[in-house]
Amino acid sequence: LECDLAMNLVGQPLVKQQVMKGVREFLENQNPTKPLVLSFHGSTGTGKTYVSAMLIRHLFRDGLRSPYVHQFSPLAHFPHHEQLEQYKENLKHWIQGNLTTCGRSAFLFDEMDKMHPGLIDVIMPFLGPSWVVYGTNYRKAIFIFISNAGGEQIKKMTLDLWHAHKDREEISLQDVESAISKAVFENPQSGFWKSGIINEHLIDFVVPFLPLKRHHVKQCVTNELLQQGLEVRQDVIQGVADSIPYFPEEEKIFSSTGCKTVSSRISFYF
């Protein structure tokens, strides 16, 4: 995993540091006191889904297809607000049942910023340090929350640093954690709004994904060409990088979509 992150994850030093620290400490502990809970935050295309899939791939033989890996999307699984109480009941039973089958299960919650406020608190008993919940020992499970919330605050902080002639690599975890907290946990539209998961400090690692610069996008294009078995051509790398929108409008420093559209744009050049 460490090698994979080093070679394939572009421009996210804080992510590599946090994810490796969290996973290594958790897996080396034969008797963890609670499940590992990670919360990924950042704008579109910065690598949140990519890293969660990579992590699962290294932990489970069948990766995301493993019967012990469970993914939840608010639009697919919890679309109707009026059915919130039923969703809570379903989610609780689903997690309980799957942890009974395998205590090493992983649960991925995508687009937490679109989750109905209040829904996620039903899983609180599974995240804390008590020994047994509903007759299930669950302390070896992994929970990953993925959210665009906090992305704007991270962008602003990165841009402010750039204006102060500092590099994005100088951003520390402490710099962004409070900004993310404010954006995510105090937003009535967020799935974490007034959440007990936050108040009880059940998230072990808040992982910030920074906006990507043009040279990061070029790295993404190179990686994608190699993965697709295509020739690594400078004209293609330059062409794809130039076709992507950047912000702010005048300086065009950071990619507006990260590396999200890189793979689909490559086909225009072959």
C-alpha cells in the first residue's frame, strides 16, 4: 500500500502520511479498542475515491468486489428524505448482520455531504470503544467516509498560501483540520451536521485532499497512459493538461476538476 501510494497517488503528501499511519497502527494492533474510522475531504478529482479503492484492494483479496466490503451512496441507497427512519433501521441491521458474518468488514460511505443529516448517527454504537454491540464484536472493522465538504475551504487555504509565496507542500494537517471541521460539522446540509460521531470524537483520522496544480495533472496523464498501455507522448500530456479548467480565473494555478476527467480526455489524442 505504501509503495502504491508513493508511485500512483499524485500531489497528496498529507494523505499518504495519514492513511499509512492510521492503517499501520490499526492492523499491527491485535486487539484494537475500536474500529478504524477515516474521513476523506476535498474537491472533486483530488483522489478520495481512488485512495479508498486502493486501500480496499490491498486489504481484501477481491478488492471492492469482496463480500466483506460494503459501499453506500446517498443517491443510490437513501434517496427519499421521508423514508429516513426506515433507512436508519435498514442501515443498522445491515452493518450488524455483516459484522456478525465478518468482523474484518469494511464500510465505505460516499458523498457524505449529500447524506440526510441524522442518518449516519445510527451507526455510532459500532464506531466507539465499547466491546460488544448488539451481541457483535466489531472492533476490527474499517469505516471510511468520503466527502466533498471542506473542499472549498481547503482550496481557499491553498490559494492564500500561494498568494503568500508559500508552496502547497507547506500546508500542515493542523492548518486544514479546523477549516474542514467548521465546513463539515456546522453545515446543516452535511450528513455530519450536529453528529454524535463528531461530538464523541469517533473519527480517528481526518484526511485532507489538496487541490492539484498543472504539473500534478501532467503526472496523472502520464500514469493513465502507462495504465492504458499507450505511448507516453509529450504532446498528449500537454494537450490534456491544457484542456482542463484551472482556477483562479486570472492565474490558473489549480485544476478545477483535479484529475477526474484525465482518462476520458486521453481518447481525443489517439
